[in-house]
Amino acid sequence: MKNIDLKKIPHISEITAQHGSFTGTPVKPKETFLERMGSKNKVVPSLEEAIRLSGLRDGMTISFHHHFRNGDYVVNMVVEQIAKMGIKNLTLAASSLTDIHAPLIEHIKNGVITHIETSGLRGKLAEEVSRGLMDFPIVFRSHGGRAAAIESGELHIDVAFLGAPSCDPYGNANGYNRDEENATCCGSLGYAKLDALHADKCVIITDHIVRFPNTPYGIPESNVDYVVKVDSIGDPKGIMSGATRFTKNPKELLIAKTAADVIEASGYFYDGFSMQMGSGGASLATARYLREKMIEKNIHARFALGGITGQIVEMHEEGLVDKILDVQSFDLIAANSLKNNRFHQQIDASVYASYLNRGAAVNELDFVVLSALEIDTDFNVNVMTGSDGVIRGAIGGHPDTAAGASLSIVVAPLTRGRIPTIVDKVNTIVTPGSVVDVVVTDQGVAVNPARPEIKELLEAAGLPVTTIEALRDRCTRIVGKPEPIKYKDRIVGVVMYRDNTVIDVIHEIDEE
Amino acid sequence: MQIVTKGVAGTMESSDIIVRIEPAEQKGIELTLTSAVMQQFGKQIEKVIRETLAELGVESAIVNAVDKGALDCTVAARVKAAAYRAAQCEDYTWRTKQ
């Protein structure tokens, strides 16, 4: 080894102040790659060991993804183990939570979880939260807002616990499995990718350890600290269905057909357009009607974004959609397409919808079709609280795509049973009316007055255009005027717009 | 209208209401209502049930209604059908819209 006098090098403090001069290399490996994979790797024997090694302490923030939807075992499994180890006062930051996470109620009551951040909440946990379960209000963020909060450090993740249907011993993780046909499968790991990248420690929890390298991967080994193998990460039936059901509801079909007609007349249906279809019967069915128009007019789409379903994949495979950008796969057809189709690209939540990064795909959308629980006469949309004031929904990418797309179309039946959809004031504003352009119901279409040019085009095409006030009046005539929801003063949820400013609050419900 | 036996009308389907009417010993309408939209429309549904029974001249009955979000017209129709059945009356007065 040469003896180098660093002091003689001009500007050395600016070149390498901390590293000094070369002192030698670590021990070189001699075993074969195969031998090494069995011994020197990131696999730890138990979840308990992974939690211990991660350095998780009281007051830290843990994160999870929701790609396993209502089949997820990971959140409950990890929190149960953390509770056993006596760690408390944690912030649980999940990309979303749903019915299956009801066991968290116990861990909130016993002080293991004291703060929650999520896109949405459903089932028993949501009901309990609405009744005042937690002292600290739940922070609801959109998928893009969450990504931005992670990137800015507003949401700092200490340990990410990310379930993955396959992972190699070094942490390259995927939402599918190339070795086994019947293995657990969720497709894109879009929300998990960003958590893995930014968390201080990242634990992959898998039921299938495969040989290195598990490529093409969703999460790279460079972001992963530990890998734990468990018997089961989720219930395949709850994670996704074989194919997203194509609605047979005539009301939804009518709405979908009208929405497709709106798109065709709007000026945004041209050769090379871009689109996103939200989840929900009517918005998914819109793709089907759009497909017919595309074939008829010999028009193809440059890309489809978002939560991807079999219907979008079908259009991709028959050459109608050039490329798919997939942050979340909604069914097995979509998951298999991600595995097999070269131009079905997995993207993370930031690339999908963050407002803070240097470019997000939502900003390149021509149009998006979204669902709604309620829409008010200012075009504000609620997808979060039910007509009884109880939390039962998720923001998802609603405000992100509505803001990014040139044309945002919200589809909803005028009434659901006796519940009105078009109201004077929505219970909870999730997406502000200023980014909502067209409302399509089974009984007419309303255009935001801010878009008079769209209104003209739709009228010229003979679409049933009316005003939002006329839709509301029709709604009231059919169902009557509901009694106002009774709330207490206490705030149980804070709803963030995609720029992480507070757009609304959710109060504890008053059931007396 | 005199309630003499048990009469039922309606289903448990969404947007319907099932109404059971039975004879009561005491005078008055003893109403039990459960509804999927109790908070929002409970008072309105009760009002329609009571008004419909009054219209039919039913003065004493035990009424049990399970609502799944029915509109007022449905509520009234189910109450009438259940009342006619409970009164074993087939003398329907059909009304046509003018």
C-alpha cells in the first residue's frame, strides 16, 4: 500500500474530507454464488427478529401498502408481533386500510398504535374511529399526497413492513411469482416501492423466497434490509378476483354509455389520447363503451394509467392502448399482464401522482372517469363519508387525477336507494369542485360552469345536458330531504388535499 | 278498517320495505321501525306509515316495519297491502292518476 500524504494534495478537503487514504479491501468471497445465497443473505428467521433488528422503538412510524386489499394478513400480523414485544405509541402509516384491519382496534385501545395515516378506512375500524376511538385525528391523504409527504419528509417512515408475493434472499421483491402458477399475487407494488425507497429500514415479508435475481423486480434489493418468510401473507380471494366484474346493472350501464359519449364529444377523444378509469362499476364499464368507439373510429390510446383492470389489458393486447402505467393492479388479468407484457410498466406512487417531484403521470392525462358517493352544487366530491356521516371510503387518487387530467368526469347514479347523490353540501370534501369538470348521472349530465366550451360541445352532440342544480332538485323530488347528520365537536379525521393542505375535517358522529 | 289477523307485504330487498301488521288489544298504532336510513329518513317513514294507516281508518294495530331505503310511494303501497291482508279485505279502491 502506498503511503500517501493527503496534505500535499491541493484542495483535498473539498475532494474527500472524510474518506482519507486507502487502507485495504474487505475479505473477498470464495464460495460459489449459489453457496453464498444460502448463507450470506438478508433472510432472518422470524418476524420478531426482523422487528428487533430494525431497531423499532416507542414513538416510531411504521408503514404498509394496501396491494393485498381485503386479503391482507401483513398489517395485523406485524402489529400483533409488535404488541407482543411491548413497543408502543406508534404511527401506522398505510397506503390504505380496509375491513380486514379491524383487529387494529384492540391495538389502538392498548396504546400500541396512537396515530394513523391512510388513504381510506372501512368496516369496523372506520366505524369505531367515527365514534371517537382515537385521541389523535386520522390523517387522510391521497395517493399523490402521501407520496409527496414521504418525499418531503413530512411523513418520515422509520420501518416499512412490505408484503411481497415473491422475494429473493437479497430483497428483490415482486407482486407476482414466476415459479408457481397458484401463488399469492397482487401485480404492481406501486405504493410499496416508494416506502421501500424512503424508509430508514425496510422489511420484506413474503411467502415465497425465490432464487436471486427476482427480476424484473418491483422493489430492488438496494432498498431492503431484511427478508422474512411466513406461511401466508394474504388470502388470494381477498387480494383480487380473477377478472373485475363487468356490471350488469342497467343504471350503471346507462351512466357508462353516457360517459363514453361525453368523452367522444369533449374534444379529448383523438388518436393518441391518454386516460384513466377509476374503480367502480360505471367507471369501469365506460372503458367497454370507449373501446367500441375506438375500433369504430380507428383511434388508439397512447397510454392508460392507474389502477389497472382486465378491461384495459384487453385493449392493450388488441393494440388499442400502446402502453400501460400501473401503480396498482385490480385483478388477476392485470397482474398477469404486468408479469408478461413488455409495455405494462409498474410505476411507484410518486411517478403516479406526487405534486412535489419533477413529473407525475397524472399530469399527462387527457381524461379520467371517477366515482363519487356525493357531489354538491359546487361540484365538490365526497368519496370518504357515508350519508350517515360514518367513514367508509378512501381518497385514493381521486383528487390527484381530477387535478391532473384535462377533463375529469365524475359518474354516479342520481340516487342510491333512498340516498341522494347530488346534494347542497357534501359531508366531506375530498376533491374540490374547481378540478371537477363534468358530472354524469343516469338522469342527466351537468358541466362545471368553469368549462363553458365543454358544455357547448356536449350540447352540440345532443347529450342530455342540464345544470347541477336541476339534478339536485330532481334528486330531492325523488327521495325527499334527509335529516342533517348529527356530529359532535370533536374532530376524528383530517382530510388533506394532494398538496397536503387541510381541505376538510371529519367529526365524531353523535348517535344520541 | 279492522285488523283481524296478521298481514305482511314487501320484501327485504334494497329499496323496499317489509311491513307486518297484527291486531292489537289496545287502541292506537304500536309501531316498530328499523331502517337502513333511520338517521336520515326515520321520521319521514314513520309519518308516511301513520298517515297511510289513518287514511285507511286503521285505529289499532301492531306494526312492524323493516325498511331498506324504500321511497315514500313504496312505503305507502306496502303499508296498504299489508293492512288489506290483515283486515282480510279485498275491496280495493284503485285510484288512477288524473
